[in-house]
Amino acid sequence: MVVTASNSGAEAIPFIKVWAILPSALLLTFLFTRLTNRFSRDKVFYFMMSLFLSFFFVFAFILFPAREYLHPHHLADQVQAFLPEGFKGLVALFRNWTFTLFYVMSELWGTAIMAVLFWGFANEVTTVGEARRYYVLWSVGANMAGIFAGQATIYFGKSQWEQSVLFVTCAILVSGLATMLAFRWLNKHVIRPAHPVSENAAPKVKMSMRKNFAYLAKSKYLIYIALIVLGYNLAINLIEVVWKNQIKQLYSNPNDYNIYMGEVMTWMGVISTTISVFITGNVIRRFSWTASALITPVITLITGMAFFTLALLQNSGMNWFAGVFGFSPLLLSVMLGALQNCMTRACKYTLFDATKEMAFIPLSSESKLKGKAAIDGVGSRLGKSGGSVIHQGLLFCFATVSSSTPYVAAIFFIVVVVWSLAAMGLGKRFDALVAEHAQVNVPDSPESAPSKIPALQT
């Protein structure tokens, strides 16, 4: 929607992530902390899910059909006439504000629902030993969903653009309702019967955004987790804008663009599922946490630098290189960018997510609650917004994404190196915590064994 909209393009993405998504993420984190302080985990889950699904319903049946009446194209044209070309993305954010809002809610879905609610729920009912088995299975389910979503996007993309948007949004609504029903069934028939709530349960930890970040700043362990999250999101955002700018040049029609992204999503799901089934479990069980966590930044660096190299060749007079493969330079660059995106995100959805969530398990309940809310609720958004700030600065200087690509490549390399160093530092502390847990006396009888390993402060 955003890239192929009227007078818009990939240049709009950095502005949306800074001026729309980051404030929204802060607001959502504030709302989440207030809800968590007042209500149970179940009620918070239902409220957050209902909030997102309500928006997608309103968008599909009200905002999108009336977009031509709601978008202020005339005013945006007047503003653009007084601003330099580098501000085109900022004007597009305002010009197509309903699409911007859809982009914001879609991005926050991954943070609020997947990272905070789902993985927070998973960490509460899983030990480190169980995580080495079950996290892989859950990753397989998530990645198979990507395959179905990609195919659904391709199938719906064969209809008119308006119908395609309606069908995809309805699929989101049905899936969301099914998720809420599954969560209710788990809590009613599985979690509570197995672990009845005790009258002497520990009091609920109260938290606020300011205290969350203050707590985060005092723990080197949590800072390292924040750095790897920041590193991934910075890296993927830096390369994503350049890649999507090239896709726009190749597929200017929104349906063609959407179908191509559906194909990318399908292959991403296939690669992710294959990694989950045949690689992730074996890697996590046989190798150290550090070795498992380093795979994602290494793959990101190799594929990312290969993409940037080919993207820069288009403007260097070396188009013959692409001719060797029988493709145009633009098509070959887009294909390599798709490969990079698929490989990096496949590693993220499998090895990166699994190792990151495992890093939270040895921590105390307070550390999990406060650290995870700060890192997943805002930390990931800061990473993407940081990448967008970099793109904005470069766009102000060079006006176009293509002209700023060499500088983006250099920054990308530095970010991935720092990310790798943070993963190695976190690995040492994770191993120390797990070793310390192993020294705790284990009860002889299974009945007296705790359901979770003792938690440590960092």
C-alpha cells in the first residue's frame, strides 16, 4: 500500500517508522504496562487482540473504501511544492494517512502480539530444557503459517486491488478470532487444571515505562539482549528500504508488487520451516548458545554485503556482470535482495527468536517482565527507527535511495559486527547463569521438583 501509493515509494518507509511507528510503539508500551498492572495476563491478551482486530475491521470496511475522500492530495501537493525532494517520503506519510495507519498497526502486531504476548506466555510455562525442544516446534508452526499467508496473498492478488485488500484483511480477522479461541481453550483446559492458582501466590509486580528502562540500564545481561535486538532490526531496516525501492522500480502496479511479496513470503516460510525441522533443534541441542546465536548475524552479513555489492554494480558501468546470468541488472538485484530477506528472516524466525527467548528463561520473574516489556515493546522499534533515521539523514543529503546506497552498505557492515560482539558477550553470561542453576540441589522425588528452574537476578 505504502510503496505503490500515489506520489509515494520506498522513501516513505523511514519516515513512517520514525514519525509514526516509534511514537505508536511508546504509546502501546505505556498502554500494555498499565493494563498489566491492573488486569490478569488473560484479560490483557484479549484486550490487545481485540484492539488490533477492531482496527483491521474498520480499515477494511470503512477507511479503505473511502480513501479517495480521506487522503488530502491537494494539500499534500501544495506542501511538497515548498519542500526539497528529500522530504517526499514525509509528505507521503501525511498524504496517504490511512495507509500509514495500516502500516503502523501491521508493524506493531509483530511486537505486541508475537514478541510480547505470545513469547511472554511461552516463557511463563516453559523451562530451559523444554525450550530446547518445544521452541523449535512452535517455530515450525509459525513458519508454515508464512507459507499459507504467502499463497493466500498470491491467490487474492489475482483479483482487483480493492478486493484483494478486503480478502486479505478478512483472513487476518478470522485468524485472529481463532487465536483468541485457542488461547482461551489452553487456559481453561490445560494451564489452570495443571497449575491451579494458589491463594498464597506471589504478589504481582507493578511496573512503569520509566522503571522498566531504568531497570534495563542496570543489568548488563539485559543490555546485551537489547543490543542483539537493536542490531537485527537496524540491519534488516537498512537493507529493506534499498531492496523495496528496487522492487518498486520493477513492479509499479500494487497487485504485481503484492503478488511478488507473496512469493517472497512463501519461500521465506519454506526456508524457515526447513531450518526449523532439520537444523534449529539439532543446532540448539548440540552447540552452545553463543554458536547458535551467531548464525543469524553471520548469514545476514554474507547475504547483505552480496546484495549491496550487486546493487552498487548497477551504477558502476559493470552491467555485463548481470548479463552473464541472463537477467537485467535490476531483476538480478531484486532476486538477490529477496534471497537475502528470506535467509535473514528465516534465521530470525527460527534461531534468533529461539535463542533470544531462551536468554530470558534463567532470569527472575521481575527481570522477565520488566526487561522483556522494555526490549520487545520498544527496543525493536528503536532499532527500526534508528535505521530509518539513518535513511532520512541520507535522503536529505542525497535526495534518493539509490544515491545513498554506498553509505547504507558501510553502516550496515558496522551494525552487524556490533550485533555479533553483543551476542558473544551475552553468551558468556547465559552460560554462567545456566551453570549456576545446575549447581542448585535438585529434589530427589519428581513430585517435589519445581516446575521451573530457580530464577536469578542479574
